[in-house]
Amino acid sequence: MLIIDSDKCTACGVCESSCAFGAISVRGDCAVASDSCTLCGACVENCPEHALRIATVEKQLQADLSEYAGVMVFVEYRHGKIAPVSYELLGIGRKLADQRGVGLSAVLPGGSVGTLVQSLIVAGADVVLLAEHPMLEQFREDLYASILEMVIRERRPEVVLAGATSIGRSVIPYVATAIGAGLTADCTRLEIRKEDGMLLQTRPAFGGNIMATIECPQTRPQMATVRPKVMAPAEPDASRSGEVIRIQIPPELLQSNIDVIETVVNTEDHVNIQEFETLVAGGRGLDSAKGFALIRELAAELGGAVAASRAAVDAGWIPYPHQVGQTGKTVSPKLYIACGISGAVQHAVGMQSAEIVVAINRDKDAPIFDLATYGVVGDLYEVVPRLIQRLQESRG
Amino acid sequence: MMKILVCVKQVPDAKDVRLDPKTNTLAREGVESIMNPYDRHALEEAVAIKESQGGTVTVVTMGPPQAETVLRESIACGADEGVLISDRAFAGADTWATSYTLARAVETLGGFDLIVCGKQAIDGDTAQVGPGLACRLRVPYAACVQKTRQVSAQAIEVERMMDDGYDVLRLPLPALLTVVKDINEPRVASLKGKMRAKQAKIRQLSAADIGADPQCIGLTGSPTKVVRVFSPEPRGDRTIFSGSVDEQVDQLVACLKALI
Amino acid sequence: MDYFFTEQQQMIIDTAREITNEKIIPVRAELDEKNQFPREILQDIAKADLFSIFIPEEYGGLGGGCFEVVLALEELARGCVGVATSFAASALGIFPVLLAGSEEQKQKYLPEIASGTRWAAFGLTEASAGSDASGIRTIAVEDGDSWVLNGTKQWITNGGESQIYAIVALTDPSKGPRGASIFVVEDGDPGFSYGKKEDKMGIRSSSTRELIMKDCRIPKDRLVGRRGTGFITVMKTLDMSRPGIASLGIGLAQAALDEAVTYAKQRVQFDKPIISFQAVQHMLADMAIQLEAGRALVYAAAKHIDNHPKDMSKVSSMCKVFATDMAMKVTTDAVQVLGGSGYMKEYPVEKMMRDAKILQIYEGTNQIQRNVVGQELNKEYS
């Protein structure tokens, strides 16, 4: 709990203004904490008198942390292919492993995946742990979780990375809970602290308004998920060699409670917008569902996909999987063109990590222009057709 | 008769939370507390299943005493009872400690056929507590459910959203689901519900009531520690073009040339 | 202004406001454009218990009165008068049962209305009977255990969408005003069908349709009240419902004022927000003054009606005239404040102006309302 040293406290009120939860306030000549305190420590850091500290129950260490070594990546497989995010994870995993002077392993569960292992070695893996079985062809939470748990317990990596994808975000929290490891979701930066080799995991919080750096001082492995397109894959190196280890899966780990009745891959209207390098997004300013025809045309011209703001989805102009923002998807494409989107914070959190943002809006004061690399002030129904025309011309 | 549990969380309205660039502290001026938006969809799904199958909906939340508000809001929207898991010892819990605490509470309350959670909470956006809770309770689960197709006393059939489409899964009960907002349109709290909510007695559970191990709860029980918070870097140079539409588009195309 | 609502009244306002903000405003433009009946929204309204406000507690309602209905309608009309009209029309359609129905009829219909599982509609107007209700031609004839109805009702709100219809028909054509009776006709009754669907200027999300009775045979017990008391019940029904129409004007005018002020604050001309110009300020001030005067009158009238059920014609007509003429003026001025933008479908005020016009026409034109007030004055001073 939060301990307030009443002798040191000068009732200056700095703690009060530093608390996001309204949990500490000055009463009379001393600060008082309420039940809303989450022990986030903001007040402790800000107190000029060092009058605050957090007292906790002494934590008993679960194990000797030095027994854990190596970086492990959970490789995602679906419909005969490895998800691009897995190569990106091998890219950052390679860097972390080199900094620590340890090996990089890749765990690959799947139905018939043997032919794919070489691509993982080329992308940076030293060891590929192959869990091949027909029951693993489709993603089943319980089987994938049990196998990952088993592999992690046996191999004791210090770091485990997974994609912040549907599969990764579903199975990894289960695994982390089972083995008592700390897990940080949606990291945008991962680095090793030189002094003690600790993994520093940085991620957005509060819908992207705040960044937080997180570490796991007392538990191993240190687990993190990373969204697609946040990390760069390593340059493929065909000369690399690696070891392939086939995991013996005990039969009881192949007993699933989950019946996969059907797998539906959506076409056109259900593309995974997180996988595209160019997105053209439409918002309320389109005025109607018809406007998306224009957005589609521009997206096709650029080889990108169509995204949307919540207003456009709520209006029924385009289905939910296209939604970018707090209650939709978070995307980080190279190019994001926002057409008729005002740029409310809820939308901004979903697209602000795009490399280049182009805003097209007729209201020059729209907040989207604060997020934009380039802004075009004008009616999108004039700007977009003209842009398409110019793109076609420049292509000859 | 189905016994359904819904886990909800009271969160600061994320759009209002900012880091003061001068003091590097969180500015909470005018930050409102709301029910996590995803949890409203979880509650709606639970209430809809109750209405079609018969049964009860219990809502739990872990939080400070004022989190009681979201329990009353849930009752107004069709839940039968609310349970507040509250203790200063829970403060500072990360997702690991939270799923432990919720699991102890669920076991204390006992006997649920179905547990429904929102996909994630908008303050942390981790989406970890649902699967973590399933792990603790050793029940099958499906994350990011976009549709409930069928429910019976023995099993539930759902569509689980995937990045490239969806899978149709059948899970034996008891089971746990986390839901996305596409699954339904939450109802507006009814007048009779609001009156019931006002009078409802909210059950409270402390760390001792659920037999929590002090090593596993709150800040102590949390493997992850936040060591630094800071504002995201603002976007670098921005160029807002001027002139006629044609002129602006020409400038834009010139700037984007390298990219396209 | 603080009108000192009770806790329950505030709850009704909050609930209706949530429906408006979450369910109505996001789709109102689309409903308007597509002429689409707001079935799902009415279901949401039902789930929120708003249909039960004015139904007595013994029939599963909340036991509120005219004032409570007014509060709910005002909030719904802030979102869309078309939706609010569909809701109000159901209340209007069941008022005859509430006012004059038998115990059996009440037990049969009121709980369904309270839960919103069935909706009602009121069938009075005919091609030959608008302001002059004595022009009714629909006839009901007794035949054994049944009534047999023949005739066509015109411009019936919720026609084709409701399941329960209160139909005014002549049972003794020779007796003039004493010769009319009210019957409940249900969707699916033999000989009952729907005719032309109207394409309207405003309130386009509401359904306005012909009801056709061709040898429509219904059981004897569908007669509401005593035979020949139909017109008395019609007058009482309209007295009860007119403050509701008035409150639609209040909600609509409030929405128009909100849009106008918001726009005036952000629209910059001559380097200043246009709200800083006195010409605009005065328009907005007049809108606000008339709106608040209208609201105070409607609330006072509704409270009067709840406490003096035998003396309601005059206040009921007065508030309907004032509030709906006011709504027409305020919505027109709102379009003016928004200028060119106001005339475009992109902004909601042009719809508000179109919606406002019907309020001066339906449930008794404002000219007829003035007749009522005039006649009452004549009586009072005799």
C-alpha cells in the first residue's frame, strides 16, 4: 500500500495533480490516499519531499532467473502459410538474442508445416521446434496452449515473443498465466538493458495517449506480444543454417475440448487491414455508403486496402473489420490516407503509428491535420478523383 | 437454467486521459469513469442468452468501492446481481494478478455454466484477463467471439473472429468467451431495471473472503512492473498544402513520389 | 430551467435521452432518406420500458400520466420526430381502451402495450373526414355475435406496422354525433387490409397508410365503451394526446436550437464566429425564449390534465398550438442561421424544418385548436 510520511509531507498538492485516478488528495496538512489507489507510483515519483513510498508484501522468487536463457518466438501458421508477423518477430528476436549473446528458437505448431522450417532459419532462427500433427492444422486454443506451455517449461527461454494477432492474443495470455510469467501486450519497442540484461517492453496505454515501459524483474520468461508491421523482418540470409527439432507431443496433449466446425476465410470485405502497407480510410465526410466506391478506387490504384472510421462503420457504410481506432483495429501501414475523417482521439489511437499520414478534409481545423504528414484542405469528392487521375497519369 | 457470469471493469474514459507534457504526470481533469465499452457487449450477450435459455446473470468487478456504479448499471441493463471484489490489497494488480483474483472470486461464488468477458479493457488494451481467467478455471474458451450461434445446456457454438475471417467453434460448458463489439448492440437500461438497480444489494468480497494468497494479488502478485510512463513522440514535420484542389494534389503527388 | 422533476421523471428523461443519443441520432438521416419504419428502435424503446409509462401499474405499467409521456416524447423528438410520432401514435391508439374500455379489454391489451410487444394505432381520419369528423363513412353493423365493418381510413400513422387498431365507425348513421362507436380491429382480422402507403414531406420514418375494411368481421366484445359514445371517447383521447404533440414541438425546437448555436459558434465569417454578430444573437435569443415559454406551457398543461381530467380541452389545445407554431418558427430560423449549410441534407436542420410542418397539421390542425380555445372562452364568459 501507499505509505505517506506525515512528517515529510508539506501538503503541497503535487501528488494530487499527478494522480490519474483521483486517489490522493491533501486534507489539512497532509496527503491522504483513498481506495482508488492503484499503486501506479506516479505520486511517489513526483513528490518533491520524498514523503511517499509503496510498501508491498515481500515477493518470494519462483526460481533462479539465471536458469533461463535464449529468445523464443511463437510462429503462427494458418491455411498453409506462416503469418508475416512471425518473420518480423524473428527480426527483433535475432537482435535481442545477439545483444544477450544467446540463441533464437522458433516454435512452429501446425498440421503439415515441415516444408516451412527453412524459411524460419533463413529469417534468423537458430533452432526450429517443430510441433507437427494433423490435430494442429487448425488453431485450437487448448492444444496450442498446452504445447507452448510444455515447450517453454522444457527449454526455459528468458524471452518469449508472439504476434499480437487473433491467434497470438488468444493463446499467449493463457500460456503466460499457466507458467506464471509476466506478459506485456502490443509492444512497440523491445530492448535489452545493458546493466542487467532485463527486457524493457514499451507499449501504448490509455488508448495510445500514454506510453509505458514495463519490465518483469522477478519472473521468467519475459513474454511480449507485438503487433504486425511494428518490427522489421531481418534481411533473409539463405546461407544461414539451423537445427530442426521435432517435438514429441504426448497423446494427452492432443485431446481437445474444442470442436472446429468450420473455418471461414473472408474475401474482399473482410481483408485483414493490418497486413497492408497502404490504407485508404473513409469517414463521416463521405456522407454515404456510395462514397466508399471512390475510396476503393483510390485504394486499388495504390495497391492498398480500405479502412474506415467508427462513424462510417456505425452508419452501416462498411463492415466492422475495416474499422480503425480504439474500438477497431490498430494499424501501422507505411501510408495512411484519411478521407473525410475528423481525427477524433479514438480514431487517432488506431492509426497514429502509420509512417506517413495524408489527411484530406474540407475543415482546415479538423484534428486529423495535427496527425498528418501531408494535409489537403478541400472537398474529398474533388480531391480524391483528381488524385486518382494524377496517379494514373504518373504511371503513364 | 443457465448460470452466467459477466466480468466488467470500470475504466477512465480513455479519450480524456493525457500526460501533462510539463510535469510528465497524468492529467485527470474531467476524466469520467465509465463501464468498459466491450463489457457492455459482454453483458448484453449474457442477458440475451438468459432471455432465450432462462437462468441468471451475475456481474463481478474488481475495483475500488466506487466501481459499484458499473454493477448497478449492469443490473439496470438486465443482470440479476452484482458482486464487488474490493480490497486495498488488490491495488496495483496486473493482468496475471487480476485473473488470479477473479478466478478465486468465481470459485467462491461457484457453479457458473458460462463466463463472458469483453475482449479487452480500453485503459490497458491487453486482452489478457479473459484467456488468463479461462486458464485459472481450466475451462475451454474462445477469444474475440463475434456471434453466438447456438446455446444448449451442454455446449455453445460461436464464431470466433480471426484476422482473415472467422472460425466456428463448439465448446462444451462450462466455458468462457471474450466478445468483440460486433456481437450485438447493447440495450439502453430499462426504467424498471434502473429502479431495481437502485435498490439492489451489492455483495462485497474481500481478499480474505476469496481466500487469496497474498503472494498472488495486487502489486506483489504482479510479474510486470511499470517502470516509466511518457507521452508518445509527436509526429515530426507536417505540411498542410494550400491553393486550389489541383495544385494541392500536384504537391501531394510530388511528395509521395518516393513511396508510390 | 429547473422544472423540479421527481426522481422517476428524471429517470424517464434519462432513458429516453439514451435512446435518442444511442439509437436514433446515428440512423435518423438514413431512415428519413429511405422512408424506413424504425422497427428496431421501437423494440429498443420497448426494452427500455418506455411504452409502459402511461399504463396503470395493475396492467404492468409504471402508472405515469400525461406529464410523463410528454417528458419522454420531448427527448425522443430531439432525435427524430418521425420515430417519436410512431411511438406517440401507439399511445394514441390505446387511449380509447384506457379511457373507455372494459376490464377484459384492458387486461387483454394494456399489458402487451406496456411491454411493447404489440403496438397500437388510431383510425379516425377518412377521405371525407379530416377536420370535420362528422364526415366519417365507415359503417359497423351488428350481425349475430359479430360486428361487420366496411370503410376506408386514410393517413393512419403506424398503419401496417401496428397490430392493434382503434377504429371509429358509425353504428347509427341517423343519430349524427351520437351514432359513432370505437372498435378494436387487430392485424389479421378477416376483411382487414392495408392500402396506399404515403410518401411524405417530413416524418418520413413514420408509416402513414390506408386501412381498408371490407366486410371486416370482428367479435362482439371489440366494441370499446357503450355503443354511440365513440365521439366522446375520440374527443377525450385527443385532449389527452395533444400535449404529446406539443412536446414533439418542444423536443424538435430544442434540437434545432442546439444545432444553430453549435454552428454559430464555429462558423467563421469576417474573421469572427457568426455568433458574435448581434443579428445572429438576436435570432438565437428569440428561438430560446419562445422555446422555453413553450416548454413551460406544455409542462403546465400536462400537469393540469393529470390533475383535472374533466377540464382539459382548452389547455390541451393552447399548448398544442403554441408549441407547434413555435417549432415551425424555430426550425425555420435554425435553417437560416446555418445558411447554405442549413439547406443541405448534410446537416440535420433541413429535416427538422420538414418534420416541423406536420405538427401544425395532425391531431387537429392549429386552426381547429384555435376554434376549441375560442369556443371554451365563449363558454367561460357566458
